[in-house]
Amino acid sequence: WDYIREILDLETERFHTTMKKGKRLVASTLESSKQKSLPLEALIEFWDTYGVPPAIVKELAAERDIEVDIPDNFSTLLATRHEQATPEEIATEAEAEPLDAQLPDTRKLYYESPAQTEFEAVVQWSAPGKVVLEQTLFYPEGGGQPSDEGAIHHGDATYRVRWVEKRGEIIVHHLMETGTELPVGELVQGLIDQDRRDALTHHHTATHLVLASARQVLGDHVWQSGAQKGTDMARVDISHFQRVTPEELSAIETRANELILQAIPVDRSFVERTEAERKYGFRLYQGGVPPGAQIRVVRIADVDVEACGGTHVTNTAHVGSIRMRRAERIADGIVRLEYSAGMAAVRLGQEERALLDEAAGALDVRPEQLPRSAQRFFREWKELGKQVDEITRRLGEAKQQDGEEVAPGVHLVADLGNANMGDLVTMARQAITNPGTVAVLASTMGGMVVACSNDIELDCRELLKVALDAAGGRGGGKPDFAQGGGEGDRMGEALEAARLALPGLIG
């Protein structure tokens, strides 16, 4: 009950806060709108970014005689906003024309012999760039898992398989050679890209492990809202009432890797739907409800069980490792977990280590010293900012106090502080942005800069020499900007010498 009360209190507070801010924003937007209807994109933006439900927006719009149409598939449109369609997904509708023949079901070798990479099959049907075989090892796109890729060999010719789709129980292979037709009845050889298959398989099983781990760490309310697997990373969207903290993300990663180390068998079998539902309940359908009287059930002991048609390892140990990338709240009550598994997790670790080494090298510290060093540099940066503000303030005071007119239209800006040479140069350049200005800036650290605006005839090198002679130093530079150094405790004398000599050196 405490857990439920926590969720209710949090959601109530969040709802009222969101509504208060969101209503103000919506009202302001509607007031300034000159349109008679609200665009769908604006409706999605109000909900996705500001948390204002479409029904509330519609009420506020009605008060201003603005029409709002809420489509029936609004939730789907919202979800797709966070997904980037692959070229295969974009091409699906265009390429999914009906087959021009009645074909038998394709034998699915990717279920029967998932460890194999090569096979032979007879061509059942072909059209330009497409082919159906009697049997195949090529896994078709589905369940958030991209299809296999590879090649089909016919005689001396090789055709690259770029995408595979499932139409009913028929598997259609799409070729890179879009104009190619293979002769029906001919025997061909197929070869799948094993590295790609392994990467996708690792990420698919990893998805089940991450989901189970999230449920253990965050609570039984966690439910899969969507998933997508890739060769370098995967993601799973889960229901959760608040953001996942870094500590919770680490706990999910730890638990998932513990399940890998336990080397739990992964059972994959076809089961009568009624029997599966009776035995495991409707948690089977985390990834959606598949059609058919028989469903393929993937079970990882008592850890996770789901109806799933994807490719999976036979033992959790084969996943290798899982590395969580990030957790992102993509919608109200929906959190996206991103992760890498297998060799992709190894590569991610190597990339992160390279970044740490690069950052440590830039700061000239060891990687384990980075947090403390970064904090120190940040504090120093803030302190330098304060010093710059102080220098700017003092420069302004110097312009007011010492900006005496030493010649017609020429004002002297003089200052003695404890700035380093870099700050003296910055101050001087800022000072001479004003016409009719000569800046003579010195530091108790021993530095001095002499500069003048470009409308004054003065050789700053000569003035610098006079000043530093009084401080036992020397310098050089250009006619309009010179710098040098002397004894720090005598820079006051140098500044006074410059002040006295300046009128006689102006052209």
C-alpha cells in the first residue's frame, strides 16, 4: 500500500503542476493563434513536451472558437515521433504488393537450425529483386528485430540479400540487385551474415534480461511498451511512473549481468496458446499478442517468459555482457532504456575508456582523478570569472578616476593591480576600444602593457621603455601595443613615470 500511495501522491502532484504550467502555455498559444483549427503537430507537442492531454487542449480551444480534431490513432502517432524509421520500414508499404502465386508456407530453418549459416533451397517464386525459397535460414524483420542479411548463390552468380519480410507464412527475400529474377525450380545456396545475426540475437535475449531486471529493480508494475534491436545497441520502452535514477540504472545493469553469469538455459518452443496462457498468464504478451493457435514461447527459467518470435541464444551466458547506456523519459509514464550487449558492449566499454583517457590526457591527470580534477578546474574557472569581473570593474573605475585628459582629446587609463600578463592584455584591448584612449596597465607581479586606440599618434614602445626603465625592466612590441616586465615592487614607480612622460610623447 505504501508503494501504491507513493505513486498516487507523485502522480497527483505531477499532474497538478503540469496542468498549471501547461494550461498557461496552451492558453497563450491559442490566444496568439490566428488559425481556426489547431494543427495535429501542435496537439502532439502539447502532450509530448508539456504533458497537456488532447482533451484539455480541446476544451481550452473551444473557449476560443478554435477547432481541435483528436485522431483515433493519437497514441500511435505520439510513439512514432520518438522512432526513426529505417529504410526497410519506409520501404515496407511500397514493396508489400501481393504475390502473384499461391505458395506453400516457407520452412523456417532459422527456428529449426539457428546455429547454421548456410543452406540449400529451391526457388518457389521470383520477381525483379525478390525471391521466395522453399526453406530459409534468413530471419524476417519482426518483433522489433531487423531481418538477417547475406547472400544467395546461383551458379557462379551471387545476389546480396538486403532485407527479408514475412507475409503470412511466406518469407520474401529482397535483393540488392533489384532487376534480378531467379529461375523458379532452380536450386540455390543461401549464406547469412553470421556476425549480424549474432549481434541481433545477443541484443534480443538481452532485451528480455533487461526487462526482467527492470521489473526486479523498479517493481512489478513495469511493462514493455515497445522495443527495437540493432547490431550496436537496443532499447526497450517500459511503463514507470518516474525517471530512472543513475543508481537504479546501475542496479538494472548489475542484475542483468548477474543473470548472464548464472548461465541460465533459454528455452524456445511452440506451445498451444491456451496452454501457454493457462501456465504463464498474460504477462506472456509483453511484446504484443501474436496471431495463431500456437505461439512461440521464450522462457528463461523463472526470470522471464514471453511470447516471442525473435532469435535467441540457448543460454544467458552466451549474451556475454550487457552495458546500460542511458534511461530517458520519452512520455508521461514511459521510460526508454538503451543498452548494448555482447561484442557491442565490449566496444562501448572501449569507446568510453578512450574518452576517459582523452579527457584525462587533456587535464594531465589519471582517469580515476577526473571527477576531482574536473571539480577543481570548474572551481578555478568560476574564480577566474570572478577575477575577470573584478578586473572589468576596476578598469571602469580607472577610466573614471585616472581618465584625465593628458592632451587634447587624449585620456589616460592607468591601473596597478595583481593581474597576470594575460589579464593585462585583455584589459588593455578592452580599454582601447574607446577612441582617444591610452592604457598603461601594470601588475605587482611585474608585468606591464601599454596600448593606444588607433586614432592616437603614439609609439607605445617608447612609453613602455620610459616606464620600465624606472622599474629595472624592459619590453617591446608594436607602435600601438607593447608589453614587458620589471621588478614587481617598483611597478608603481613605472606607472608614475609613464604618466609623466605621456604628454611629451604624443604626436
